[in-house]
Amino acid sequence: MNKSYNLLFKSALNISTSIFLVKLIFIICFLASGVITTSLLRAQEVDRIAAIVNDKIISTHDLNQRVELLIFSAGLKNTQSQKLALAPQALRALIDELLQSQEARRLNIRLAAKDTSDAIKRIEKSNKIPYGQFKDLMARNGVSYEAVLSKIQSEIIWQKLVRRRLLPSVEIGEEEISNVYRKIISDSGQIQYRVSEVLLPFDGESQQKSVLDLANRLSHQIRSGKKISDIARQFSKSASASKGGDIGWIRMGELDNKVNTTLNSLAVGDVSKPILTPNGYLIIQVKDKRKLGNLKPDEILISLRQYIFFNKTNISVKELKKKNETAIKTLNNKVGCREFSKAAEKLGTPQTDLPVSLRLNELNEDLRKVARTIMLGKPSRPLISTKKIQIIMVCERQTSKQLTRNQIRETLLRQKVDMLSRRYLRDLRRSAFIDLRL
């Protein structure tokens, strides 16, 4: 089961997309209702108490920093009215993060220094930020690095907790997968929709109006040109938030009845108004439409493993190759992705439990050429440049638009873990002592 769950925690590859985008680190938890006055956001009140969560304090300074972080990462206008609108949500996010951290500490789940540094490195790499310059980038944009760091660490610790605490209770049966697979086969030739979403849950009627107001505001922002991926990473509480709200290709009938009705009325590019669902308010955007059939060459879906060694000391290509002679020889003798993965991890490249799945057109040109033709389960030739040396292994290719059983398993698992994670956090809130001072 751990193998399937790792879809949620992929490590970065040398590809054009990565789940560790800069804005990924600012995923926001549940929303809050309440009134926050203009004076809250004034600099002179940095020492006021905004909330007490069990035995910990959240100050107005903490709140101000999180609001600034939200505005920057979502690309919103930095106005006083915007700050006031986002403050309740920012406070709720800080409360949830404290609850998550406290629960992790109770369960003796620790955060290693390497966890944070590795996350920063992945962010820099995937966004082409010079090594070690992420902190300076935040400073240049007026964003508190401490606030960013706190958000990164809370994400990591919660992932660890969910993986240890919730994963063992999730089961995906073969019959469950078969039922979905048979449905997919029977729908061959029908229209599929590529959909992105923003899910905004709320706890009870007291929060419903404020969440609806926010949903309307965000829906308007997306229709006005803001990327739904940016908004999703900041505000959505669906498991798809880490992928910018992208839930992939779906068929009519897979979603809630209200959502299906709305989906049927949208053209490519259209954004819905907030839709009330059992899980909260949902905003969807249709990114593309297609009929089930064979994929174009560059749309072929592959799963792969990789070994990568970065040339941090700027040695020559010849020296770089010599330094990796042992790794090249070791990996060249491996057959199958499981053995390749074990060897690559021992050689210093962290591995996910499952191979990473992506389309050929998401790879850079050099990798795409290799991944298109290499034999399954065989290591590629070393791909050497002045910056790095890389060896990949393709584990699976999918040439049709139908999902594989493994993809269906991953989707079902993600949905169940998402539901359990939201329920766990809701229970933590209900059992905690929370004193709002604003």
C-alpha cells in the first residue's frame, strides 16, 4: 500500500513540470468565518495575540506575514481590501498548521533538517532558481522567509503523519479496480474532459456564507485571467491541489450530479461559478476535451525511474563521467525498475515508492528522445552535460487514452486518503482548545 500512496509525494525529476513548484509550498488549509478589522493589519500591532491554539500563540505579526505570503504566491493585488478578505482564511490556515504540528509531536513524528533543505533544493531546481538563492528571492519580493519555511515544514510533517497514521487503514480491492476499469472500457468513444478544480470546504452553516463569498471572488479572479493552478495551490483542499487542481481526464458521470450538469455546459477554457457539493464549494475549469482512443506520440504516458548527479563543483565533463563510473557500471547491470530504484537510491538519488508517471511532452527534448525508444526495464545510456549526468529507466508505456489498473488504483487511493486526511484535521479542530482573539 505504501507504494501506491507515494503518488502524493513524488520527488522532482529533471522535467518541465514538478509538483514542487514555488507556489506549491503555500497550500492553504480550511477557511474561517469572522470579522477582522482594518487595524489588525497595521504594522504597529505585531505583538497582539490573534489566536491561542491549545498552548501555542499565533500573533498578529504571524497573521500579517501569512497574508502577504498568500497575496504574493497567488499573484493577487496587494490592497488593504484584499488583505482584509484573506485574513480569516490565513488565520484558519495557521491554526490548522499548529494543530498538525502538535499532533505530529504527540505521535513522535519528527522533521529532519534534511527534509527542509531537500524541499528548498527541489523548489530551486524546478523553477530554475540559482542554487541557494531561494531565500534572497523571497526577500526581494517582500515575503518573509520564516513564513515560507514554516509552511514548507508544516506540509512535510503532515505528509509524514498521513503516511504513517492513515495509509495502513486504506485498502483498494482488485474488484473495486475492475469495476472502474470495466466502466472505462464500456465508455470507449465517449467524450472525456480535462478538468482543474478548486475545492473550498466549510464546517457548518456559520462558515458557509464566508466560504461562498471567497469562492465567488476566486471564480471571478480565474475568469479575469488568474491561473486556476495558482489559485488551487493556495486555496484548494482537494488532493489535486498539489498539482495545481488538475484532476486529469474524466468522463461525464464521474463527479457529483450538480458538477456533471455544470461540466456539460462548459466549453474549453470556461470557468464555473461556485458549485455546492457534499464536500464544500467547488470551482471547475475545462482545460480540454477529447474522444477516447489512441494517443498522439508525444501524449504517450510513461512511468520511469532515474539516477541523477549534479555537477555542483563545475568539474569537466570528462571528470564528471569518471566520478560516476561506479554508478554507471552498477546501474547498467540492473534489469527492472525495482532493482534500478534500489541501486539509484544507494547511489544518492532519492526514490519514490512508485515510478513517476508523466507524458512524453512533459520531458525535455533529450529525455524525450531516449524515453520514446528505450526498451522497458533497461537502463538508458548516460545522459551527460556540463551540469549533470543522468540515467533513466522506463517502466511502463501507455499508448491508449484508457487508464491502466495501476493508475486507477492510484486515483482511488488518492481519493480515500484525501477524505481521511480532511476528516482527521476536522477531528483535531473539534477536540482542540482554540481561542480567537480577533
